[in-house]
Amino acid sequence: MLERFLKQTSFESYEDFMQNYEVRVPANFNFAYDVVDAWAETNPSKRAMLWTNEDGEAHTFTFHDLKEYSDRTASYFQSIGIGKGDVVMLILKRRYEWWLCMLALHKLGAIVVPATHLLRKHDIEYRCKAADIHTIVACGDIEIIHHVEAAKLYCPTLKNLVSIGEIIPKGWKDFHRGINSAAPFISPERNDNTDTMLMYFTSGTTGQPKMVCHDFTYPLGHIITARYWHNLDEDSLHLTLSDTGWGKAAWGKLYGQWIVGATVFVYDYEGKFPPTDILRTIEKHRITSFCAPPTVFRFLIKEDISAFDISSLRYCTVAGESLNPSVFEEWHRLTGICLMEGYGQTETTLSIGTYPWCKPKPGSMGVRGPQYRAEIMDNEGNILGADQEGEIVIYTKERKPLGLFKEYYHDPQLTASANYNGWYHTGDIAYRDRDGYFWFVGRTDDVIKSSGYRIGPFEVESALMRHPSVLECAITGAPDEIRGQVVKATIVLTEEYREKNPKELVKEIQAYVKEATAPYKYPRIVEFVDELPKTISGKIKHFEIRNR
């Protein structure tokens, strides 16, 4: 399959990769037809997905199965009035129906809005109005249905409510009855590459979520994600730990993985996924590749990993937040596997990564890839040299890079504010060392300026995370009459330290940070809390801590 889209599929070195990686983009590309249905034609029995749940159920889907089910789903959606350009929101947790709906809506040329089950009435109402939602397909979950029902009266464009579960409330349609009685699918006219295919509401830490639009070429941007970052091939069984409501599902549970021909592993569970269950799942199903946020690995390294046979695991990647070097080092000590970090946004695919030819530097996001020309820029628009902090920007003057977002929906002013003078501005601060590795510093509004020093929250958080008392932490700037700002640490303690004298612990932590990093970065204010405020995607709300 890769040969259909890549001029060259294997590379001897990073330099070879940078010079010769090239994607051939077909006209009217459609992932559902040109990848999934193509696999169904050439290798119909090839396993595409292994879906399991906490009740012990397990279902294998071949590419032939996916074609058949997605055709029936597309036909059913046509029968209820969904067509090209209609916006459909999916609130489906990790149910296998999500994959059927995604493929079906792509076949119809509709616009998909994946959404998390954590949304409440006002979240659903906002999304319906902002994105002109035509149909909502949801789990038959009482709580989700309750919030959708409460919001629907305030959603003027909403035409259909569809449930995939056993609970089918009055006024809702039954998904499984619909696809089981669907007429043969007649495919409509193909999409253009520039048509909007997918829309994500970003989980920003300030303001209302932005609506990020991707066109139909977006899946091809994830070839690098799957093949050259996750390091997958046709024999891989890959687990990305993500709910389908987040962009990480598109990164690790769908597009690139199936272009490569890997099997996507899904574990459908409610609530939290205990670390021991993750290890037990890897052992039981012989998972070969695993991607999760650093937080997950922080919990895993506290477990007795030697009690589990995870020898099938060959490759691990991390993204979604910055990786503390201490976590990298301990995971490598316990498993012999390096954590290969990557960086991207909802607006992009993998922009910076630690590729197989690159030796990882613990705490670094990695190096530039061939798909994006990423640079470090100052406030005056100058490209900076090694070891100088600035904003990560992506060059767009000659063309829109494959995988970069199309626009912010219905917001040309916001689109223009992020794209100007031939560059997309990420809003993330970093520096690049002399070897070309990028190091995350913080968001543009998170950098602390104290007594003339610029202090990145992440470097202080990394130092703090090495102290055994710290389970989670957030570093913010607090106003100070003399220094302008001082560093403040808001800390969730590990259980064994919660009864310790807080004044003594503060002094201990401050002294520790002074030894672990430059002394001027130590937190002059330390606050202990039971939990940190977070967005619904789990990102720490630094702005809320600052305001508080």
C-alpha cells in the first residue's frame, strides 16, 4: 500500500529520509475508498482491527469486514439525509462503531466531528451552534444521552439523533437496526482534495475551543506518524491510548496505521485504565507497539513491571505533553525500550519527531521531519540559531504542507492570526540545540519572566518530577513587586508524603530544585493541592492556576 503513495518507502539514514521522502497525492483522494477498500480488494482477509473490552469480548475486523460494514453504514446515513458537506458529531468512546461511522462519512463526503464523552450540555450546545451540526451519533449511555437531550432544544441545525447502544430514547434512531436493513450502497460523486473532511474542537487552556478543519488529504500526512515515528509495518499490533474524541485517535488508531497495513488494537473500557491492566493487556495480546502520554509512563514505572511478560513490545512513543527525562530513563532501565518523543498539534500531523535513525535525547521532542520546515522565530520574525528560545513556526509560503490544517471553521480572522508572512505560528516556545533537536519550553503565554530571566515551566517541572514527593505539578508565574514574576509550584503529592510537615517539605523541594537545575529557577512559592485543574482532555489549566 505504501508504494501507492510514496516515491520511496525505505530509507538508510535520517539524511536519506529528509532528502527523498515524497508523498504522491492522488486527485480526489478518499481514505475510505483508496486505503480501506483497496486493502479489501487486494488482501481482504488481512486483520485491520482487534477490538476488545473490559468484559472480555474480542472482535477481529478484517479489511473486508470494514468495507462491508462501512458501506452499509454509509447507505443508512444516506437514508436519513446525510450527504456531502453535512456535519456529523460522533460521541462514541472506544466503541467499534466509531471506525464504521468514520469510514462511512468519508465515503459520503460529510464532515466528521469526533467528540469526547466528557462533554456536558453547554459543551454540546456550543459545538452544535458553532459547527452547524446536522446529526449526532452517540453511545447508548444514559449520561451522554441526558446531556444531548438537554442541549438539543438549543441546536437549530440538528436533524438526527442516532444511538448505537441498547438505549434508544424516544426521537432517537437505532443505528444497528438501520445498518442491518440498509439498501445496497451507491457511492456519491467523489470529494475534492480541498473539501473539509474532519473537524476537531481544540482543548485549549484558555477561551472557547477553536474549530480546526482538515481536508481530505490529511490522512496521507499521517504516513510519517505511523511508519516512521511509531515504526509500524504490516505485522505490527499497535495500541495508542486515546479516546476517539481526541485528535490522538486519528494519529494512532486509524489513518497512518491502516495505510501501513498494521493492526489497530482497541481496548474499550469505562473510567480509568489502571497501569496493571495496561501491562496485562500488552502481555495477553502480544502488543508490539505502544503510544501514550508521558503521564501514563509515569504511572507504569511505579508498577512491578517484572511481574508481566511484555517481551512482545518492541517500540514505544510518547506525545501530548512534554516528557520528563527521569521517566525516559526509568522506563529504559526497566524495559530496555527508549521512549521516542514526538510533537504536533491538532492543527498538524507529526511536525517534529524522534525517528528510528535518530538517537533520542531524553526530554527532547526530536528533530525536524521532511513534511514540515519547522523553525524557531523571534517576535520580530527572525529565524533564530542554536540554543535561542523562540516560537515554533512552520513554513507555508510556497504551499500548504501535507497534514497542516485548512482553516479555523467560520473564523477567517483567527485563521489569519495564526498564518501570516508565509508561516504558521504554533504558539509554542522551544529552542533547537546544535544537533538539530528541539526542546519544548512552554506556551507563549506560559513563559515566566523573573528578574530579567526567561524561565520555561517545563524545565522546572522536569526537575520537580524527579523528587519522590511529586506526583503531578504545574509551574506558573506569580506577580512580584521586585522581580516582576517569581516561579510558583503547584504540587499534588504522592501518598507517602502527604502527612509530612509541609514547611519542611517546601524547603526540601526548593533545595532539591536548586541542585537539579539553575538556582534562579527554583519555586519561591510552593502550594500543595489535592488535584490540578485540567481541561476535559487532561491538559493542565496553567491560566486558571495563575488567575487563582
